[in-house]
Amino acid sequence: MPSSFVPVIGLEVHFELKTASKMFCSCSADHFHRPANTNLCPTCLGLPGALPVPNQKAIEMTALMALAVGAKINRRFLFERKNYFYPDLPKGYQISQHILPIGEGGAVPILLEGEYVAVALHDIHLEEDTAKLEHHGNEVWIDFNRSGVPLVEVVTQPVLHSAAAAKAYVKRIQQLVRWLGISNADMEKGSMRLEANISLAPQPGDGKKIKLPNYRVEVKNLNSFRFVEKAINYEIERQKRVWQSGQQPVQETRGFDPQRGVTFSQRRKEVAKDYRYFPDPDIPPLELTSTVIEKLKKQLPRLPWEEEKMWQEKYGFDWQLSQTLVANAEARHFWQMLVPRIKNRDQAQKIAKLIVNKPDRWQGKKPAQFWQEWQKEQSERLGGAQLAAIVAQVIEQETKAVADYRRGKVNVIGYLLGQVQRLTQGKADPQEARQLLEQKLAKNG
Ligand SMILES: [Zn+2]
């Protein structure tokens, strides 16, 4: 039995596309807030004889996603039948993609402790969503409104090694699909859902590659970022205990119970051959023409990680500032409207930090008004020798707080800063005041 392990994690992220109609029929794809079973037709109910007609818009959105992550586009692709029996699937199979998906490979850059790491993808494929099951006591009710809504699945390679990395990746996917305008990716509503495949590999020797384990545990029902992290951490600990007891964890599908924060066994995990995939005889192989691919390439905006790097290079932002700014749509929009007025790095950093940290200072304001107020404030800012004198005065008066600070209660610096602001009627430059305080407190110890 190995003494230490490396978690090996792969993720499958599903998101519903924001198309007008469903994947293979003309019913509305917007299935939220509708009375149950009012958004359907023979095709999405799986009635015999109904024929599927693929949604071109959904195919293009999937290809746009594939282009954004640098995947290889299969110009000729297939829809296949994935056979399994479950009440949410009226046909007894789901139309999906297996051997020729729209996108193969590619990578998604995430930020991990300030470093960009590329998460390698296996594929990006398009399928139809299933009906929704509701449990009422001993009864299960089926609502087919969601049945047939276009659903994209992005599958990673087993290249993630921590719950934190998995969470960062899922957040990045959500950001990206919203950025591309192809999905609302709302986890609370279920328009984005995910599954994690987790196993433990023996820690390889220095410079050696991780040897992939010959089992994996799939965890379902991870419908928030917090649950992703919790479930993965729980599973890592659970599998460690199984290994340490001298056994190998079994390949299975487990659910996650958010109340208890634990995973629980559901069933033996299927492998691809259990699904008996075969090309759907009702849908011929399809083709993405070069005209369509060229059109999509032109549509592709600057991507989130490209924009993060752009602010880092142009204005010297640290990765946290650029990441937070780019991730918050409202803040980013306001910032973009201010950029033409900004003259230098110092201004850029001060304004970006203000936008990220103090939304009340700009929300509901026009950029011109904000800019005027900010400039006025800057001109009245107290700094230099004047500020140093006031800081010295505060340190002399606040003997108790100063003594507390020097005993290690560094939080009192907030109180001391407050005193500086009181004496300056709030005009002290907060960053400069903090620096001065820290210098002086460290010096006369
Ligand atoms: Zn329909």
C-alpha cells in the first residue's frame, strides 16, 4: 500500500444553451417557470415516429465554445444514441455525441495561486437534456418541459489535483460561457450542473509521472461551487481511509448530501460500452462548413484570461485585482467606461481597486460624475509631510493601541487608521496612511 497519494480529478460540466428552441424540435428552450408538461411535442416526448431535426444555432454555439478553448473542431460530426433506461428519458436513449463530438482537446486556463495553469480537455459535445423528476412521497412526477433542451458537456482530462483547482476550473467555465453569451450557467436553477471523477494515485517519485489509478468514483449532484469543494475533499479523505485499510476503492457512482457534507454510494459506475452508443439513424452525419467556422472565429471576443493579462501588462495590476475586475460583469463594464480617461498606472490601480472594493462609490453613477468626484477627492487628499505629522501625533496619543499592536494584535491598525482619518476629516490617502503607520509602529518597538 502506498504511503502517500495524489488526488486525480476529472470534471464533466454540463450547461444548457440559450437557444430559442430545443435541440431537435421547435418547442421553446426556456423551460423555467412554466406549468409542468406544457412545453412539449411528439419529438421531445419521444413518441414513436417523431423525427429529430438538429438545431443549427446550438451546433454553432458549441463550436464557438470549442474555438474559445482552442479545441480541434470536427468538421464532420455525428449524433449518437446513448442507451440507458431511466424514467427521465422517454425514448430509452439520449441523443448525444461519442466518437465524433464537435470539439476535441483544447485547454482552459485557470489561475492557481497567481499562476496560470492550463486544464486540458478531453472533448466538448452536444446532447439533449432529460426530463425533470420530482419526488413526492412515494410518487415520482415527471416534467418533460426540459426534455430536449440543448445541453453542452465539457469533459476534462484527469489533470486536476485538488478541490481548489476543481473549483477554480468550474468558475472559469461559468465565466466563459456567460462571456460568450451561450448559456446563463445558473447553478441554482440547474442550467449548469457538474460531476466529478475522483481517484487517488500513489505519489510518484521525483520527476516521475503520475500513474493513473484503474478505478474512479463519480460524484453527482454538485450544484454549487461550495459543494464541489466539499464533496471532493470528503471523497479524498474517504478513499484514503479505504486504501489505508488495505483495500482499493470500488468504481461507483456516489451522490452528495449537502446537509451532512458526505458522499454516499448510488450504483456501480457504467463504462462507455454499457451505453451501446451507435450513430442515430434518424440524423445523418453533419458538417460545419468553412464559412460557418470563419463566421464564428470573427464572433470570438477577447477571452477572460486574455483580458486579465492585458490589464496586468498595461497597468501593472496584480493577478487578484485583474481577476476580480474581469470576473465581475458590472464592475468590469464601469471600469471599461473609465479607461479612456485614465492617464497612468497609478491612476489605473487606484481606480480599479476602488471599483472592486467599494461598489457603493460608483454604483448608480455616470462615469463622468464618478470621475469628477474622484478627481476632487484626489486633489484634497492629504499626504507627504502633513500626513506623516498626523500619523506621528496619533501614535503618540494612542499608547494602549500601539502597545497592543506591538504585542501582536495587528488588527488594531484599523482603529489607528480610523484615528488618522478622524483628525484629517477623512482626507488622508488610506494606502499612504497605512504604510506610514506600519513603518512607525515597526520602528520604535
Ligand atoms: Zn418538442
